[in-house]
Amino acid sequence: MLLAIVLTLAPWHGPSLPTASANAAKYKLTVHGAPNQSVNLRASGLPEGWVASFCTQRICSPFLYTMQLDNRGSGVIEFQAIRTDENATRQVHVVVSAPTARPLRLDIRR
């Protein structure tokens, strides 16, 4: 039996990770699935002049990240969207997805 992945986004509270951009819109991305499952996360839909990243204590991975869930089937990562070009549109939509998960659609204004 294949268990579905569940993704949830919430505002990021507390200090940013050392790898995160100070100018980013920051969110806490929580992933639930099977214990010790590997989950391929993806961010899409941003126009030119924007970058989405999945950030840990050590790296920020633009647009794609493979998360290893813990033995309870949970994982948390900082998700951010960064406007990299001052001429880029200020209001955007981004989709965060993973195989077998219901995609999350997020509206961002920076």
C-alpha cells in the first residue's frame, strides 16, 4: 500500500537559518509520509526574477530538494521565495509539490 505524502506550509517563526536569504518570504514546510521515506520536493511557477529554495542548516537548494523523513515519517524544512531582480513582478504564485502529495499553491507579495 502506497501512503500519500502530506505537505503543509505555515509562516516561519523564530530566527532564520544561516543559509537563508534576509530578503526572502519564509515558510515552514512540514512533510508527512512513511517512516524513513525519501521525498522529492519541487517548487514551480515562479516567473523570471524569482528563486524558490528549500533551506537546511547547511544548504539552500533552489527549486528541488530530496528530504529524508525521520522514523516517524516527518520532516521540516525552511521554504523561501526570493525576488532576485528589482524589476521583477512583486506579486507571484508558487507551487510546492511532491509525488503523491496534493500540491500547495502560495501567493507571495514582496
